[in-house]
Amino acid sequence: MKILQTPDECFAGLADWPYPPSYTLVDATGADSVKLRIHHVDAGATPSGETILCMHGEPSWSYLYRKMIRHFVAAGHRVVAPDLIGFGRSDKPTATSDYSYERHVDWMTQWLVANDLKDLTLVCQDWGGLIGLRLVAAMPERFARVVAANTFLNTGDRPPSEAFMAWRKYSQETPVFKVSAIMQGGCKIKPLADNVRAAYDAPFPDDSYKAGARVFPTLVPISPQDPSAMANLEAWKSLRKFEKPFLTAFSDSDPVTAGGDKYFQREIPGCAGQPHTTIEGAAHFLQEDADEKFAEVVNQFINTTRQTNAT
């Protein structure tokens, strides 16, 4: 496995990103001694006693949560935001064959256990849910509650949306995979500031760093025969027993995941009686489009469920 590490200077002076990097080593494959670095930021103390785990998707990195981190820290919470392997400041294997859905789940499982994170509020979007909800299913004791936004846990037994299939086709066929342009396409904010676009491009100095970003759309199970379809079916068995608070906060303008919130609400016991909401005026990357509203929803959810659990 050939591995690239984005030079530190690529991240120097990023807009609204004052956080020092932290790294955790995980086993690359379990069959050799190769290690991978997973980067995360750790912001805020825990006067509230709450830790929020923010998990990003494709093709972003933890920078996606920069505006929300401020809101969470101001509310007294600790925020931990990792970069998935292949993204941000985390290591980047150069071959698309080095990436699989199950490897991503294993890498983040190792990371979560190594950092001994507990009593977590998971905030997940896009692949942050595809991976994060697998962690919840496998280790529900480490999670206090979940907020799912513009995400799903596909099992391949329902046809994917036309918007997703168009994105999947584009990701494999476009000769130029410009991350900042993809991010712009998933936002209602037009245009994103130049320094924000530069921050989304920062992890990828050239195309050799983009194997993970390129392959990710092909790893989503779209048929029952996909390699991770059965594993996700097993995860759903666990999630259908998850009685801790589970909130959906999907945006009103995301064609890729539209309707997925209703499925969560129907299938997961912890969704019952929660103040599920639709974030208005936001597209796929609602962390960019509606950071203040989204953060307010999360903070209120934590406060309400914490008070309920205390009574």
C-alpha cells in the first residue's frame, strides 16, 4: 500500500481554522504492519459534560464543520471532528483498490476505540452517516444520541435516487475532479468564498491524492449483491433496537438523500417523539448553508434529551 500525506504547509493559514492537528495510528489492513494516520480536531472543554462527534462525507473534511464547531463550543460542549482516510489531513492510500466500505468502518472503529470516546452525540452527514451509523450499530454503548442529516445507511434493496446515480457516474467519468467545485455544487451559497474553496482543495495538491475521493461514490451499496449490503443489513438490526434519542435534521433542498429522514423515523425506536426538523434554505452541505440553524437544532436536542434523561 502506497500512502501519501498532504504536506502541512497546504493547511497553513486556512480561513476560520485555528485548530492544531491530532493524529491516531490505525492498522491499514490487519494483515501487515502498515499504519495509517487519522487526523482529528478536538475543540472546547466539557463544562456541559457533552462530547459531539462530527463526521463528514464526500468529498469534504472536518473543515466542513468549522462554523458549527464555534456554536457547539460556545454552548459548553467538546467537539471531536475526524477526517476519514483519504480526506483532509488523514493519510491517503494512492490506489482506489485500497479503499472499501468495510475498511473505512474498521479504520474509524479503531480510531474511536483508541481515543476511548464515550457518551457521544453523533452528528453525521453523507458518508459520515454511512460510516458513523455503522459505529453506532456496533458500539451503541458509546453513544448517547444521534443527529442524522442528509445521509442514509444503504442496503441495496431499494433503487438509489437519480441524483445519486448521476453523481456516481460523474465521479467516475469526469477528467477533472475539482473538489471545491463539487462542494460548491452541493451548496446553496453562491459563490463560496475563495478562501473557503481553497480550504476544500487544500488536502489534494494533485490528482494522486484523490483516490479515496474518486472511489467513494462506488462504495455505496446500490444492489443486494454489493460487498457491504449484508453488513449494513446487520447494522439495521442493531439500529432497530436503538432506543436512545435519534433526531433527523435533513435539509429541504438535497435531491440525493430526500426522504431518507422518514425511513429513519419509521425504523429506529429512538426517533419516537423527537422534534424532527427540516432545515430550510439548505442543500446537501447544510453545514455551509445553514450552520447556525443546524447547530441550534443540535444544541437544543442535547439540552432537551439531557434534561429528560436526568428526570
